[in-house]
Amino acid sequence: PLLINDLLVVLTPRMDHTRAVGFFTRVSHLHLVKPYLCTVQTNNNKAINEALNQVYIEDEDYESLQKSIDSFDNFDTIALAQQLEKHELLEFRRIAAYLYKCNNRWAQSVEL
């Protein structure tokens, strides 16, 4: 398990990243492959972006989540905003308001 990230990075050119994310989500080991997800996020793949954003939410790492949202746009913004608006930390609710603003949902953004 300690070398799984190295193996995944070496196999990156030959892998279907969506299937890999699906597998690690199914077995609940996304945290184990977080470095791999960070490496391949440059592909701007929807499954990778959503999985990594979910890891950031679980880790309560709002700074990395904000960077991910600003840098990579291929994810379901409304679903993420709806998830974040119920979060207990203020910074995540601010990110939800930012996502609503980016989607021209001004009423929901101001409400938060």
C-alpha cells in the first residue's frame, strides 16, 4: 500500500482515470491515493475533480478546495455548492456562495 501512488503515477499514461477513481471510491480508499489524484488532476477529468474535491471536504481543507475549484472547472458546481452550503465550517459556506455566484444564482449566493 505504501507504493500504490508510485505505481499509479508510473501507469498514468496507460490508465483510465475514471475507472481508477470509481474503483477506489467503491473500496473507500480515496485518501490512500490522494497524491495520485493531485498528479492527474491536470487532465481536468470530471471524476478526478469531484473525487479530489470530496477528499478536501472530508479533510476540511478549504484552501486546497478553493484552489481546485479555481484551477479546474470540470465538475458539477451546483451539486458541490448544495453540499457545501450545509457544511458546519464558515469557509465552506463561503465557497458555496462563490459557486452560486459563478453560476449566476445571485439569490442563493446572497442568502448564504
